[in-house]
Amino acid sequence: MVLGGSFSVLRHRPFRLFLLARLVSMSGSSMAPVALAFAVLGFDSHPSSLAIVLASNTMPQLVMVLVGGVVADRFSRGHLIVFGNLASALAQASVALLVTCGNATTSRIAVLAAVAGSASALMQPSMNSLLPQLVAPTQLQEANALLRLPANVIRIVAPAFGGALVALGGPQWVLGLDAASFAIAALLCSRLRISGAVKSGASVISDFRNGWGEFIQRFWLWSYVLSGTVVVALWLGGYQLLGPVVLHDLGMGPEVWGSIQGSFAVGLVIGGVISLKWKPSRIMVACVCANLPLALPLVALAAGAPLVWLCASAVLAGIGLDIAIVCWNTTIQEQLPAALLGRVSSFSSVGELMAVPLGYLIVAATATHVGSASVLSASAVVMTLATLVLLAAPNVWAVRRMPAQQPAPLGVDA
């Protein structure tokens, strides 16, 4: 039975610890965007201020994720994850303190957002490449789905709860809870006993070049990332930035935005359940098609749709996004050597993030001059075209799920 086999990955103690750490961290992180958005809007309601904070969080990631990719393939991925969680905890605690004391400004929040973004980027390649060391090769898709499924369940409740908490007590309480969740996640991950990477003897530059060579020689890999450069920038600019701004202009508060975020999380959960059962042979085709519903919330926001339609579009977007993420992570882990996963994962992350800071600023500036609705509509069209063009590439159709004929993962405690 597929579902029973899926939950068998929980027999691995390291995977259970990793899953619990992700679950705790996501409890705070799912509430934080609501708190951060309305914390900034509380002292400056202009879209450019929120755009500066969001861009500051993203820009350092373009460099640090590359560093994290090389380091992840040379040292203990578990230790890097602990360090990243601790640094994120300190950054969020500092933001909460500034808001509590009434000393928050756009520049101060932006600096701390940059610290948090750097910490996240440094540990992200380790997070993305750790699973082959925790579970058997035959369990990779199930493990990817289960990592996301409980976290997505939290996303259903956490944004609405966070929005209510912001409305009742202020954003500082939610930001403080997020800091505590990072600290607990660091403690849990410190108990992982994962073997370090095998030293190749090559220089850092050599390791970087080898990873880049593996990346560019696979058309399906870099073309998907290139498409993601456009899609992610427009999605975050339209949904994450203009979403709260549009609702704020309509007189709707954090409770409404929290409800929409919660609906998005419902879709993520449904997508996770589908990923546990559905294993498409042409996994990259499924991955590409699953990204198409991401444009729907932007269309609904542009049209000023009622809350029920905003929530429905968010559900569909969540379903597609979770399926796409599980398929993408599984493809990377199946198609690439484990020793290169950190570096190749970092190139993927940089490709998808490199246009985000500029996207935030352009979307904010354009929305100020032509209106949010026009920007949202244009973004939805471009996102759809950037996704559909991948289906014309034979290399994307040629990527199939590989049979599990690989050795058992190393460095795993039963």
C-alpha cells in the first residue's frame, strides 16, 4: 500500500529529528510574514518601504547560498543547519525588540532582514541535500513529501493565528515566537549524527567549477531554473509584496491576509498528500505543469475578487506549488551524485532568487505609477508564458523517474 510505505520513512531516527526541527521552525516562520509586513506598514505604509525590507532579505542570499553550497559539500551539513537556525533566531529576536521598543525603522529592519536572509541561504543547500543521508534511495519522494506535509498543515492555522495575534498584541509577539522556534530547531538539529562530506582534496574554486559544470550540462536543470528566475520574482512581487498592500488599501487588515495565507497552506497540504500517492514517470513535465496555478492569486487580486475567490485561487496555487517542489527536489536527488547536491542546489537557488530583489523594487515602483491591478495582471501573463515555454523542450520530457538501484545512504543512525 502506497501510503503505508510512505510513512515507513519515519522509522529512521535522524529523519524524525529533522522533520520535528522543520515542524517547529515552520510554526514560527508561517506567522512571521504577516507580522513583518504589518510591522513595516505600521511605521511606513508606502509600498517601497516593504519592498526594501523584502529585497534586503533576498539580496545577500545570492552570494551566501553559493558559499553554503560549496561548504555543504565539504563539511557537516548538520552543523551548518544548526548555525543557520541560531543566526536566524538572533536576527528575528532583534527585530522583535526594535518593534517592542518603538525604535524600528526601514533601514534597521532591512539590515536585520539581510542577516536573516544570509543565515537562511547559508544553510539552505545543506537542508536541500541532506535527505540522501537520512533515508534510503527508494524513499526520497516520500521523505520530501512528508517533510512538507506537516509543515503545510501548520501553515493552515499559523497565518490566521499570527494575523489575529498581530491585531491583538502587535507584530513583536509573533516575531518573538519565530525567534524561539529557530532556537528550538537548532537544538533538535544539534542531535543529528550525520557524517561529514568526504574531502576531495580539491580547492574551493575547483569544487565550485565542478558543481557549475554539472549544472550547465543538464538542459532540463538550468532551463527550469531560468524559468524560475522570472516566475519566482513575479510571484513574490505580486503575491508577497502587493498582496498585503492591496488589502491594506481596501481597508482589510492582517486577519484577511492571514486567511488567504492559510488557504494557500491548505493547498500545500493537498499537494503534499497527492505527492505521497502520485509518482509521475515524466517527473519534470509534472513539475513544470504544477507551476501554472501560481498565476491565479495574482489574477484574483487584480480583479478585486471577493475573499472566497481569493482563498480558492490560493488553494489551487498551493496545490500546484507543493507538487512542483516535491517533484523538483526528488528529481535533483535522483539525477545528481550526492557529493554534488549542495553545490548544484545552490546554483538552483541563486538562479531562482537573483531577480527577486530587483523584482520587488520594480513591482513597487510600477504599482505606484500605474496601479497594483495592472502590475498583477501583467505579472500573471508573463509567469504563465515563462512556464509554458519549458514544455516545448524535448529534454524536459526526456527526464524520467530513475529506478532505485543506488546504495543505502551513509552516516545514518537507525
